[in-house]
Amino acid sequence: MGIHTYFQSLTDLERIIRCPGKFKYQEHSVSAHSWKVVQYAKTLADIEESNGVAVDWKKLYEITSSHDYGEIFIGDIKTPVKHYSLELRAMLQKVEEGMVEHFIEDHIPEDFKPIFRRQLREGKDNSVEGQILEVADKMDQIYEAFAELQLGNTEKEFIVMYRNALIKIKQINLHCVDYFLQNILPDLVREGSRSPIDIETITKEALAS
């Protein structure tokens, strides 16, 4: 019982593989994904600050490092499935949040419950930090899909993942998004020119949509 149970549960995130059920050259766990999201978010937040935007770093670290903790209880559901409809997505989120709350009630000491509720909440919102989390999360989808496409993986789901993540990112109004689209994405596309999959065309179509 207690916080030990929470610390012990983190190992479960190492065992949950993202994008289950599809052939992959490289598998990624939820814990590895969360670590990368934190790294992306740090740089994205630095870009925002360099443009005069105030960033709540404590909040940013809390929501980025814990944003997928709820997947301990429901696993990683395929992106096309969980985004099939707004109703389904809302239901899945409600289940996930309910399981997290149940875990906090059962295992976290009373004095720490408000802290854990804040840290393990859904962090994607209209705040700067919430939007940075959204961008960082979608960036990792892009890089995961890109790695598979670059290796010649013809699973359609990775094309859809790459395209949808890019479309979502370009809709977010942040300085770091402009920087990503203008300075980082072109390097990625150039590197992808050696891929048997036409990443450049997929990218252009996504940006034009």
C-alpha cells in the first residue's frame, strides 16, 4: 500500500507496447514514449520562452511525465480506434480517469491525494503547457511512424499515424509549432528521401489538408 504501490506500478508502463497488433521493426513501450515526450516538451517550451511566452515548468513536467499513466489500467488502444468518434474517445477517457481515481483512493496516503490528482490528470487543455504536451505527444507519433516508414514498413496504420499527427500539430497556434514545421520537419523529410515509402508526398498532402 501507499506510494510504494505507485512506484512499483511504473514498471507496468515498460511492458505496455504502443500500437499493438501491428508489425513493427521497432517496438516502443509507453514508458519510453513518456520519456521522449518530456524531452520534446522541454525544447518546445524553450522555443516558447524565447518568444516571450511564460511557461509554468512545474506544471509542464508534471503533465508530460505522467500523461499516459492511465494506460496501466486500459493499455494502449490503437489510435484509429480511440479516435473513431468523439463519444468513444470521451468514454475511454472517462474510464481511464475513473481507474486512476480509484487507484489514488485505494493506495495513496490522504495527504498526497490532491497532489496525485493534479499530477495524474488529463493534461491536454488550452493552456500553453497543455498545448505543448499535445504537440510533444503528436511529435512522438510522427517519429515512431517515420522510423517504420523509413525502414519500409508498409502497414497502412503508420501512414495514417504520421499524417494525422502532422495535421493535428499544424492546427495548434504556438511558436514552437512554426519552428517545428519550418526547421525540423524539412530535415526529417530530407532524411526520409532514402525511404522506399514516399514520405515527402505524404507530408505535403498532410500539410495541405
